[in-house]
Amino acid sequence: MTVSSYARSENAGKAIQPDIVIITTAVWGIIEGHPTQIATYRAARNHLFPTDFPSRSRYTRTCAHLALAIKLIRYHFVKGLCNQPPLSAVDSCPVPLCKPIRNGRARVLGTIANLGYNASKDIYFYGLKFHGTVSPNGFLLAYSVAAANVHDIHVIEELAGQAPTRVKVGDKGYLNGRLQERLNEERHVRLVATPRRNMKRKLNELELALMRYRKKVETVFSSLSRLGLQNMQSRSAMGFESRLESILLAYSILLERAHKIEPDTLKYSLGYFSR
């Protein structure tokens, strides 16, 4: 190795790229299926910017500080695609931060994460819970991240404030008479929830149709999970937010492209694999 080539390799990690390049790289890594930020960085250095890309520590810090910028990009992008829809679906999903065997010892994001229960899998997990509002065409209108043990009904008012659609459809976890009355009176939002099995009241035809519509939010959450929502390995709050926003932006871009091929589809991969 010559002196000049050695100097170039030493200075390569000190390179500075525009913020838009860093954001694009983060979203590209998620679309390509790289499970972590480090994996994305390595792929970018190997395939995209072999000689003029920041060092790993600089890249990590830059991504963390760009969380708000990514959020604003995603917000205005989705707003242009979902102009005041009349109804939306709400749901939540667990975001584990470690394997179940480490639940009692985990301290990652300890100021906001704790132990919660995943009813669908009948297991306890350490981490957070993601709550989201989804539009009829599959885009995320609003979201909130809370501790794992926070019940869904304690977050729905925040979601109603972020995305004030006239009707919100949820599962039986949102069944609370006082909450439904308060949302109707204070925010003029009707919350329709699936009745529990031990309740005698049956759903009318309109409510049955809304419940079938609610299945869309489960499909959206499944897509977000495949993109990495339930495999978050960030160790700081800023890093977690940046990774989450990158996942949501990547999903929105893929879904928007898929809609150009098949309107209102929830199969975002159509947009990715088409040419």
C-alpha cells in the first residue's frame, strides 16, 4: 500500500455526506432487509460508498439526530396521500427489546421500557408497545410508543388527537363505555370496538362491516414487523426513534409505489419487486 492510498483510506471514515444521503441510506437498508443499522452501514460502505462515507460512529450519531427530519418527511408524504379520511383503524403490537429468557435482567431503554404481556402469543416480554392509527388505504396516520404494560385505552386519546378521524375501529381491548362517551363528547370521535364473547349484545350490520375493515390494521402491522418493527436493536431513545421512523418511511414509500400498480392494495411488496 502506498502512502497516498493509505492516507485516502484513513480519511475515508472522516467523510461527511449530506443529510439526504444518510436518510436515503437508512431507508435503503431497511428495504434491502438489513436487520440492524450496523448491517446497513457495512452494506453502504461495501456497495454504495467505498471511499467517501462517514465512520460508523459518525453515521450512527447522524442517523439518531435526523429522526425528526425523517418524521417530517414521512408526515408530509403520507398527508399528501391521505387527505382527512372519514375513518381509521387502531391497534397495538409488542416491540420486544430482548429474548424472553432475559426479561428479568434486561435494562435496555430502562427509562421507558418494562415488562409486558403479549396475549396473542401468551408470553411475557420486555420492551415497548407500538400503538398506531391506520387509514383505509393502509398508511399510518399516527402512532405512539408506550411502555409494554400500558393498556391500549390509555393511548387511544392521544391517537385521537393526532389523527382526528370521525370513526375509529378497534378490537375488544378498546371496549370501554366511559372512554367511548368521552371521545364522542370531547373530540367528536366515535370509537367502535369488538364486543367480548361474554356480552349479549350483537353487532349491527354497520358495525360488522367496520370490524371487517379493522383487519386492515393487522395486515399493516404484519408488514411493519417484516420490515423490522419487532426486531429493534437500538440502545438509545434517539436511535430507536430514528430506526422506527426509517421503517415507517420505507413502508410508506413501498406502499405508495404498490398503489400505482394496484390501488388500495396492502401488499407493499408489489411496489418493490415491480419494474
